[in-house]
Amino acid sequence: MELLFHPETEAALAAGKPVVALESTVITHGLPYPQNVETAVLMETAVREGGATPATIAIIQGQIHIGLTASQLEYLGRQSSDTVRKCSRRDIPLAVARQENGATTVAGTMILAHRAGIAVFATGGIGGVHRGHPFDVSADLGELARTPVTVVSSGAKSILDLPATREVLETNGVPVIGYGSDMMAAFFSRSSGLPVDARLDTPDEVAAVIGAHRALNLQNGILVTVPVPEADAFDADEAEMAIAQATQEADAQGIHGPAATPWLLRRVAALTNGRSLRANVALLKNNGRIAGQIAAALAQQ
């Protein structure tokens, strides 16, 4: 399957320079227009500030793109979420064969980043086990178990069952790193209260772990959890109240499966008067910058 590379991305990879993959569901399903495009640009800028080339990944009319132009970001941002397929492993061939627009999830981005030769990927929060629905498990966890890409995120989205998600990560042998923290980050909040497998405080330390992982030829991913910046963090108790209410409303309306996460995030944003959304944007930028630094340190090796 042909991958269409943005010229800057292709040149960086050919020269062995650091590249960071970015997902596209945040553009099509995570935020409203024009904030979705603005946030995508901010995240790409943050990756550059960290010392790497950003490569936002998406499927446009059946073509897989590794790195998007400004006009392609704008095009995706203006599409109705109903007309863009959310693409994990199951969905990528469907979008390609049917010449659809597809936004890559964490799982989908990991697959295509690995195919493109990109080792580091930055996102907001991974998917996980849904609250009250233990059999509704995000494909992100399965992909972390079998695709060797390092994912830099603020943990799993706090609308999920975080202890159950942490347990699945452990079962699947996914190393969970706390970046500057002894606890796994909790998306809007700085700590989930759940321990990590190791605390690492610098990009060089993370790059050393990635290097050892490569040398052992292990085929699973690594999860680096970065706490949301303190100035933008959301009070854990206040966040939990909004999440609990949103989850109850989703259950009452029968909203489950792939539709649940974007609906819950929008509802929590409404219940918190946009504070959760501001925290989300702040952590996306911060994760992009740190992922850029990690990718740069890895390239130095």
C-alpha cells in the first residue's frame, strides 16, 4: 500500500532526522471548527519547538498521507464528523478501498507511523476500558501490545476506567513511563494515583529505554505519560463530578462504542464551562513539545 509523504517528512526521514507522528481524530472528532485546525497547527508547532518534524497522519479520499499540508488540515477540519471514518486497525482498509476520508485514532496512527518508519507519536490521551462497560475496550490498548511505537500522552482519557485500563496495559506487557512523575497522568488532572513502571525525567532517559527496547527487538509499544501543565490542570474532584454525570447521561441515552468518547468529552466540556477543553488543548501542546524532544534525543543515539 502506497504511503504519500509530505516532502518535509520524507526528507527528514531520509536524513535520519527526528519526526513525530500526530493523529487526526482530534481534528475531525475531537474539537469544533476552527479550534480543531488551530489546535492541530499549535501541536505541529510544539513538535517543532521540541526539535522534530511533525507528521500528521490521515486518509484523504482513500490515500494514506504521512504529513499534511495546511490546505489538507483545513479540508479535514471543515468535514462533518459523520462523513469521516474513525480509523483503527479494522477501519484502515475500509477507508482506503472505499476511497473515504479517514481520521486515524491512536491505534491507527501507531500502525501507519510504524509503516512509515516513525518511532515517536504524540497525542492527548489514549483510549482504554470504558466505565461500567468492562468489555468495551479501546483498540488503542491492543495496538500498544503489538506495535513498536512510543506514544507520548497524558495517560488515558479520564472519562474511562483508569484502574482497569492500567491493568490491561500491564497484562499486555506495555511499559508505562511517568515523565517527571511517579504516577500515571490522568488527562485533565496531573495524577491518577496509579503507579508507573518507571519514572524518567529527561528526553535522553526515555530515548535510552526506546533504544534498549529496539535492541531486544520487542514488538510492543511504550507509553510515556506526561502530566498536564500545572497551570492548566483541572481539579481532580471537580473533573470526576462532571465525568460521573456525563457517564450517567451517556448510559441513559444508550451512547456506547466508538461514539462514546467524543460525546463524553463534549459533554464534560459543557459541564465544566470549557475548562476541560482548555486543559485538553494545553496538554496536547505540551505532549507535542516533549515528544519532539524525545524524538530528537533518539535521533542523537
